[in-house]
Amino acid sequence: MARLRNHRRGELQSMLNERAHLELQYKQQLAHLHRESSESELSQTLRRLILESDILRAEYAQHRMKLQQHKRLHSLTQENLNGFHPEFHDSSNENVYGASEKSQWVSHPYSSETGWRVHFHRGEPSFYFHPFTQDHFDDVIERTVDIFGENPPYIKQVGTLFGWNLHCASPTRREDKSIVSHARFTIRFACSLDEMNMTLVRTKMTALPLLATPPNWNRNQRDQVSIQVLQEFEKDAYVLVCNIPGPVHLRYLYFLRRLTRTLPNGKRKVLYVMIIASSKANERTRLAEDPQDDVEWVSEGGTFLSLTEVDDGTVSFSYDHWTSCKDDHHAQSLFFQWAQFISPMVTIGNAAPASGMLETRLRMK
């Protein structure tokens, strides 16, 4: 028995010695780590916070995607419950008022605050649309009027054509590396403001300017373009979508607004504003959906047309057009495209070139 106790006592002592040795090694290693490490408690805390924020962002992205999927599922379910199937009406011979009345998105009760899926009658890729608020709409229009209304940016005149004064700015490169082309066309028409305004109000959808077009596009392709009215806030206040087909569909959402003003001298002024618009909700949905390599969304562009009453038989006409483009060559082709668009208006307003002769002097670099 004594021998057994001595044996166990020896084993216990051996274990205690081993424990003491391990504790010493642990303390030495810990001291070594403290000496080698240059991180302070603050840096460790920051690193932990960064790690936690990355985890939270990943979780947020997952929840956001699930929410978008839920919204799309709700949209499709609602369509089936309501028995709603898009009925496409040919609005090419309609003005914007008629197109809005026939729009399935404006008139159908299916349209909701959360959004709906927009389809095109030629089978172009559909997209999920989140409606804009009127505050957003009004803010964008107001900012555009502030820029172009009273004192528009100066643009150098480069020539004249059929009585038009042609102004063209050098392409501007934005911070995001995109290039923006901008031109202005001015003239005076021998007609009343009411006559010119009524002509523009009656303009068919197919005759409205396209805010953006791809390189090498020409007017013979205009019949393939699809424009739909998505929202109507009030008369003369609309949200539309435009799809220009091609190997890659060029697409943009835009606001259209007509405004009337009375100047301090009692003369009247009418403004027509069309400007490309977007929202965080629509941008997030595009990112959350499956990639559409055959669709390109345009982010910048617009037109600003102003009619100013000079007297009972004369109207001052000014038309600004700007949009993003691929390069300088694309910008130049857009300028000539816009000039071709406004030239026929001379016959509407009975305007004539100087001395009754065609004057064409373009000073394009």
C-alpha cells in the first residue's frame, strides 16, 4: 500500500511539474506576443468594429435582396389575382395627353405605391419600376428651370441654319468620366405665342425629341422606339420611359413638364422641360435583379424649350438639348441630329433666313 501511495504521489508531482512548466511557457509566449505586437487597444477595437460593420453590410445586402424579391413576387401575385395582363396601345399617333389616357400603367388600379413591372410590346426586356413622388418630380423640374430659365449657361455660337442660331459647347467630362454634349438653337418666329404653343401641345409622341440616342443611330429607326407614360401627377406633368432597341437596348426614365409664366413686363412665357431622372429605389432594384447585359440605362440628358412672347405676332424660341455620349465623334453626330430635328419647325412658325436666302455657316472644330 505504501508503495502504491508513493507511486501515485510521484505521478501527481509529475503532473504538477508539467502544469507549472506549461504555465511558464504560456506566460513567456504571452509576454513575447505583447512585445512583438504594435497594436494598441484602440486599433484592436477599430479592427473589430470594421469587421462587425462588414458583417452588417453583408447582412443588409442579403435582406435588401430578399425584400426586392418579395416585392417582385408580390407584384406578380397581384397581377394574377387581378387578372391583369398588359394591353399595349399604339400611342404613336397620340399626343402625350392621349398616350396618358391609354396607358395601362396610369389608368389601371394595379399600379401601386410599391411599384410594378413594365413590359414592352415588342418583347424588349422588362423592368421593375418604383414610382416617383411628386416632391421628387417638382424638385428636379424646379432645379432645371433655375438653370435654363432666366439666365441659361453661355454657349458659343457656331453658325446659322435656316434662320436658326446654332450654339454648341465643347463636350464636358464629368467626375465619373462620362462625357456630356450640349447644344442650343434659337430663332424668332412670325406667329403668336398661342399658335406656337398649340402646335407643340398637339405634337405626336413620335415627333417628340429623343433625349439620348446610341452612336450611329439615324431617324429611320425612329418607328422602332417605344415610349410609355408611367405616371401622371397632373395635366402637363408626366413620368415616361423610352426604349431604343438595338443589340443593346438604350433606355431611360424621364420627366415631362409644361409650365406657363407671366413676365414682369406682362408678356407670357411657356416652358417645356424633358429631363432624364432616376431614384435610389429604381437603381437598387436594377442591381438586385439578374444582370441585363442587353440593356443600358442612360443617366443624364434633357431638353429645355422656352417660348417667349415678343409681341402679338412674334415669338422668341430657344431650345437646349444635352445628353451623355461615348466620345467626341458621338457628340458631333448628336449635334447634327438635333439640328435636323429642329429645322422643320421653320415652316411652322413662318420664320425665314436672313435676306430670304439659306445661310449655312458651321464652325465646328
